[in-house]
Amino acid sequence: GVGSFDVAVTNQGLIHAIPFDPAMPESNLWLNGPIPIESVFYNPGILRASNGSKIFLNGPCDNTGGMIEVLDGSRLELMHSDITSGTLQTEGSGEIVSHDSSLTNLTLEGNLKLDDQCTLIGTIQNEGTISPLNPGTGELLIQDEVTLTGNGTVRLEDSQVRSADDMPDPETARLINQSTIE
């Protein structure tokens, strides 16, 4: 369905953003509402966008044991979100777009687009593609020591990788790359 959750949610099943009316293909689902709230969205289940729908995720998401799926023609907008653990997956033209968000200790299987900044923390297993939404628009920020593994690719396309601004000592940021950056 479409609409918004403006309360704390623990999803142990399936939350599926899907247009309720085929004549309205662009349907939106807000998690933590259009204004960020302090509650954590717990997702040990499946969060799915399909058939051209969009999910807007504000605030923290503990995705331990969970899967966030963005199917063909759909989009997940990470709006100042902090996603921890689990798997982020896209299929076909589905994409995940980061708007000043962070990813911690998780697996990416698909397309992550950087609209502005995306902070990486811990170990990121990249089996997909990380690239700017538009050439020169995105930055990958490294928080402390980050290990980038997997068979995926980071495409810089005139963007940059640098240390996160909020680190006590930005000089200690370190990227251990075991993947492909081009």
C-alpha cells in the first residue's frame, strides 16, 4: 500500500509499497513520516517497493536479518537515514538514492545512487554499483576504518571519496578497498 507510518515500527513480515490504483503509478510510502522522528524502524523482515512505487525512509533503520528490496521501476529514497546491517537489493531499473545518509555493516546487491553524501561505516559488501545520481553530485564519506569488499563497482564519475566531517580526527579515516573503484 501507500501512505505513512508516523510511529515506531518493527517489521517481522512484509511491508510492500505497491500502487493501489494502476492509474496512479507513482505511489509513495513514508517510513518515519515526512518529518524525521527519533524512533528506529526495525526491519528483520522484508521492506519492498514495486510497480513504480517509492519508499521514503527518514531516520535510523536497524535492518539486522532483514531485506530491503527495490524492484524494477521503483525507488528507495534514504532521507538522512542510517541503515545498519542486512541486505539492500535492487532489480532491473530499481534504485536506492542516498540523501545525506549512512550505511553500516551491510550488503548492497544493486544500484546505489549518491544525490549528495553517503557515509560508509564498518564493512560494506558491494555486489552492485555505487555511483553519483548525476556526475559530480555525490560524495562517499569514510567514517573511521571502512572495508569495501565484493564484486561490485564504485564509479566516481567526477565525485570524490573523503573522510567524514564529524570525525574527531579526519586524518584517521581509512578505506580498505577489496573491490573495484573506477
